[in-house]
Amino acid sequence: MREIRVTTPLMPALNDYVHKLQTIWENNWLTNNGPMVLELQRALMERMGCAVELFVNGHMALDIAIKALELHGEVITTPFTFASTIHALVLNGCTPVFCDIKPTDYTIDENQIESLITDKTTAILPVHVYGCPCNIEQIEEIAVKHHLKVLYDAAHAFDVTVNGKNIASFGDISMFSFHATKVFNTVEGGALTFRENRTIAERVQRLRNFGIASEEIVDYIGLNAKMNEMAGAMGLCNLPLMEQALACRKQITERYVEVLQEQDGIRTLDYAEMHRRGITYNYAYMPIEIDAELAGYSRDELCEALHTNGIGARKYFYPLAPEYDCYRGRFAEAEIPVARRASERILTLPLAASMRAEDVERVCGVIKNMRR
Ligand SMILES: *Cc1c(COP(=O)(O)O)cnc(C)c1O
């Protein structure tokens, strides 16, 4: 039985990549703002309609955004995210304050943010989880009213737009991941995006390169987080494939939804509601929520059955960040019942641009057979 992986990376034709490698050899330039990386940066600025700075990966980009915005004290964030979001805060000396999420799209519940603000709060770090946009307008209002910074973890949200505007330009800074498993990849890579701002641009550029301003001036305690030319070349090869890749993801998602909406106790994202909110979605993940009482089987039982059949489903995000072993007993008990429930019920199904129609049917077949 052939294995169906939860995700497979977007890969260009090998010849296209080899062609770019030839140029790299001719340039004889491998890293430190090389021509490939600069070309990718320009292309992404055009696509996203804002300033873009490129990084070795999304996590380092997030780390540097936290440093550039000088976040400290308490930062209000979501427990329903990947480890990276919370680790980046903690490793920068910030205390994450966990706000519950909404049961519909799993993003931070904007109506609960204000009640968590204290005199130590310096920022809000929401996540556009699964590529679903947070309530950007209301978060902006809260931030302005309380003089807080807004840093979006947009790792999942490449090419998502809200009312025709790319999601990259909201908040003070947004972070994107170009990891192999993400919608758009540079093998490993990441970006920070923001509305044109000289101060932020200069800070993130220096923090990315050991804090070096010029040959004799080092004015930040920086890191090494630069994107290299091989990664830049991969990005340039993959970028023209995005329209086609998104169309494939959409088609696969629609087939999943068609089958799964007939199944008792299974809920998918509300794509029609996103459409009503003026969102163009990127079909980054295929999360489903299983209500064991209605379905007759639990999330864990379905996950087991899929694995037994060679299908790589993932409990993404279980456990919640505050429940990781490394954080046990470290944070104040958070009121996050919705996140807890989602975490117990959620499963992400295989989804990739290259996924075959017959594989979608195989996954759906296992789910249909769960009914007793
Ligand atoms: C992938 C991811 C990151 C980290 O990005 P890398 O490029 O893998 O370092 C951060 N936050 C979220 C929500 C992610 O999914």
C-alpha cells in the first residue's frame, strides 16, 4: 500500500532549478544579499504590495521581529499554534498570555483580548492559523487604543487576501514561513513583511547579519539569519507555479468537503463564510473537527485508522503550547476552553498541490468506513 503523506513539498522541474544553479555558479556568489535573493525579494514585494525582508527560516524571522519591535513583558497570543510562536516569545524574555480562540476558524478571539491587557502588555501576536485571517480590523482598533504592537504569525497565510489586499501588509510586522511543508517554499526560508518603514527595515537587516551596520559599526546584538542563494533560486522557481498549485489545492479541498459534509459529526472550515468576509483563501491545510458523539468514533480512533491505512493525518495542534512538557507549571492557568476542545477534536488530512484525485478518494473511503 502506497503511503499518502500529510504533505509533500511543491517542487519545480529539476531543469529549471539546474538552470538557476548555473547562474549561481556564474555569479560565484552564495549568500549575503546575492542576486537570487534580491530578485526573489523584489518579486515578493510586488506580489504582496509591501516591504519584504528574507530570512533563513520563518522562526528566525519571528525572533528578529520580536527584537526589532522591542517586545517585552506580556504578549497576548494564541495557544492554538505551532511551537515556534511561543518559543520565540519565551526565548526573547516575553511572557505569553494565552487568549482563547474562536470555534469557527480557530483564530484568536478578538473579543477576549482586551480583558487580558495589563500594564505589562506590550503587544499582540495573533496567528492566521491554517491560513484563516484573524479579525484584522478589530485587532488593529484594540492595538491603537492600548498602544500595543501587533506582530502576525502569518506562516500559513501566503497569498491570502482580505478585500483584495494581501494579508502581508497588516499589523506592524507579519512573518511568513517558506518551509518545505508550507504552501510556498524555498526549501527552508522565511520573510518579514511590513508597510514601508525605514526604521524597521534597517533594524531587521542588521539583526539578520550579526547586528553589523557597516565595516566598523556593530550596533545590535544580532544573529545570522540570512537567506542563501540556493534557497532564493528555489523560491524563484516555485513562485510562477503558485497559481496552478493553489488551484489544485482548492480542487482537492472541494472534493474533501463534498464527501465529508455527508458524514455525521465531521466539520470542515466554513469556506462560504470566508468568501462572505471578502477573503481569498490559500487552502493551506485540510483541518477537520470530529464530534465523537455524533460521529460514533473519536478523533484518535480516526487518526489510528488513517495511519493503519498508510495515510499521514496529523493532530495539528495537539497538545496546546501551554501543555508542552517544557512549559509545565510555567504560565498562569489560562481560560482557554475553546482551544482545548478544538485540540482534542482536530485532525489535518493530507493536502498538497501534487495530491492525486484517487488519493483523496482513498482518504475519504477510510473516513466513510468508520461509520458503524
Ligand atoms: C512553520 C511555522 C513556523 C516556523 O516557520 P519555519 O520556517 O519552519 O521556521 C512558525 N509558526 C507557525 C504557525 C508555523 O506553522
